[in-house]
Amino acid sequence: MTTDHTGALAPRRPICDGDAGRRSGLGRLIDRHRARVAERRYLEECSQYAAAVRWEFRDACEALRVCQWIDTPTGMFVRTPLVKHVTVGPPVSFTVELMPGQRCADIAEHGARLAESLGGAGLRVEPLAGRFARVTLLDRDPLADGFTLPSISLDSAADFLLLGRDEAATTLGHAPGDAVHIAVQGMTRSGKSTACYGWLSSLAATPDVLVAGVDHTDLLLGRPWDGTVHRAWQSTGTTPDDIAEHAAHLDALVAVMRGRRDGMDRYSDKVGTGPGCPVILCVLEEYPQLLDLADAQAKQLGQRIRMAVKAMVAEGGKYGLRVLMLAQRFEATAVGGGYVRDQFGLRISFSVPTDSLVMLHGDDAREHAGTHAVADKGIALVSGPGRPLTRMRVPYLGGYREYVQRIETTGRAA
Ligand SMILES: Nc1ncnc2c1ncn2[C@@H]1O[C@H](COP(=O)(O)OP(=O)(O)OP(=O)(O)O)[C@@H](O)[C@H]1O
Ligand SMILES: [Mg+2]
């Protein structure tokens, strides 16, 4: 007997070994049926969920008055933004058809409360084509995580300073060359100075910016800037002599500003800034406290400081001088009057009680009542030219050591 023509035996395929890819015809039929049933059940649940979202959203819109009342012969009819397609997600999102005359901002304004009704932590509303918008339900605060300030120095005052990131992770910037003064308020330990560590250190190397100002705390300005060109433009300290020196320093800045005005040719109504005529950023750290210290010494001294600052905020825009004022609260009497407060185009509020928020940002800020009073360090509300009130997280440079080191390594030498 020979085995030459005998082929190798092929292994017998099991009828059913638990592997779906190798099941018998009947097994595959059962599997397909089970999958179809599971899919149908899932789609039914999705459809029920979508109906619940539509219902809850409509209900919440009605309760929050994000609706229109239409008087018909059969009675009042309430119209709310119409929820169209719902994506179960995560994240849950849906398209809505806005009502006539309605904007995305009208829904976003009530975002926190609408999100609460839908079981989320926040709402993002983005415009789609025409009258349609996409609403995304956020399951956590998009600003919960901090981010580090990249080691960028601005090349010129026309570049954008990284102010922060909003809830949609969009970067918010501000060019120091823009004729806008900046107001920063926040309760103690809310992160005002730390935010300024990041912003100011990004300007230490900029050839057409001078970081000037007054800081009686001697932390934000002063020592960290030793050895740089900026230091001669700063005044620090809390002794009576220092306070008198601050008043003289601010008078000197006003004189520089007026000198620029007098040096302008007859065809200009504002100075052009550049390395030869840098933007002077006058930082006023804890300004209300500085006024208190000056008033306690002599009423005249306080008045002198008020007048200098008033001149700077009123005229600085034209002559290349910007004011960055920090205060725990922008009460008119505390910052030298409502006139001074009104001159700040860019307004940033770290954690503050609602009345302080409304004082600086107006009634639009009421929707953040309560929540912003307990906001994390580094989370701020910002409003500015052409920018509605927006929540943002400011970049974190690090502690004080990082601030001093960043200026040491990048600051323009004196
Ligand atoms: N974005 C942030 N991320 C992490 N920690 C922060 C942040 N901002 C501030 N901190 C921490 O919070 C503390 C207080 O911050 P900061 O000194 O900036 O507050 P402040 O508003 O200037 O307070 P004060 O009015 O008392 O001067 C600091 O010790 C700092 O380390
Ligand atoms: Mg501070």
C-alpha cells in the first residue's frame, strides 16, 4: 500500500464552537435576528430619548421665557425654538430652528439653566446655516482644566496677547497697540495678579512696549523687572515717601503723554507707536488701595493721583498710553469716579459677587449670578469692543518664581 496519492486530511469544521464567524447556517440566522432585535430596541430608546430632549428643551425654554406668545382666536399659543435632529452622542447635540428675530446668543444667555434642565453642565450654541443652530450639551465645565502659557513673547504691540480660552476652546487675544484700557477685578486670591504674571511677562521682550506703572505691593512690578528697560518706568513701595513718589511718577507719565501730543505734526491727531515711540502700558496694581494710602497721607496727594489717572484714561488712547487697572471691585468711588470706569474698553472679572459683576459688565452679567462668585481661580468673564460677555480661562504661567525667571530670561536689558 502506498500513500503517495493520499492528500492530507482537512480538519473538520465544528458546527458550533461559539465563534460567530464559524457558525452553522441556523446559528448565523439566530445571531442576525438577535442583532436586529438589539438594534431595533436601541433605535426605540434613541427615539424616546430624542422625544424627551425635545420635550424638556421646549419646557425649559417656556419657563425661562425663551419663547414667543402668539395670540390666536382659540387662545394663546406658545412658540419655542424647534428642536429638529437629535444626536444621542455623547455628547448629546441637537439642531434647533430659531424663532424669527432670535439669535444664538438669546439661547446661550440661558445656557446654564437650560443645561441643568437637560441634565448637563453647560450648553454650547453655534450658528448653522440660515435660521438653524447646533446646541451641544456639555457634561462637564469646558473650562475645568487649566492650560499653561506657552513661552511666547510678542514681537510687536500689534501682535495678540493670549488673554485666555473660551468655552469653545477659542483663543481670545488682545493687541496692546489697540487704543483700549483694561480693567481687571476679582476678590482677593481670585487670580488677578497671577493672570497679569502671564500677560506682562509676554511683553517683557516686545521692542515697542514699555511695562510702566505703580505697584505699592512691589510684587507685580519692581523687583522682577530689575535690570530691564521697563524698571525705570515703574514706581513701587508703601512708605509715605514712596506714595509721594507714585504721584510724581504718574504726573511724569502724563507729561510724557502730553509731550507726545505736542510733538505731533499738524496733520496727525494721534501718535504712531513703534520702537522709537513705544506703547506705554501703565499698570496700576490694587488701585483703590493706592488711593486709600494716598488719601490717608494727604487728601491732596490722593487727588493728584486721581487727576493723573483720569488724564491717562481720557487721553492715553491717542498718545500711545494704555492703562491696566487692577482692583478687587470696580466701584465708581473706589476707582476715581464713574467717568474713569467708563473709559475701560476691555473688562475682565475673576471671581466676584454679582453686584460687582454687574457694576463692570452691565446687566448682561446677571445670568452668571451666583456661579461666578465661586468660580475657580483663573476663570474670568471678559467683555470688550465687539465681544459680548464671555467666560474664559486665563493661561497659567506658574508661580512667582516662573514669572521672575521669564522676565529675567526674556526682558529687554536696560
Ligand atoms: N490660573 C491659576 N491656576 C492655578 N492657581 C492659580 C491661578 N491663578 C491664581 N492661582 C493661585 O491662587 C493664588 C492667588 O492668586 P493671586 O495672587 O493672583 O490672586 P489675586 O486676585 O491677585 O489676590 P489679591 O487680591 O489678594 O492680590 C496664588 O497663590 C496662585 O498660585
Ligand atoms: Mg494680587
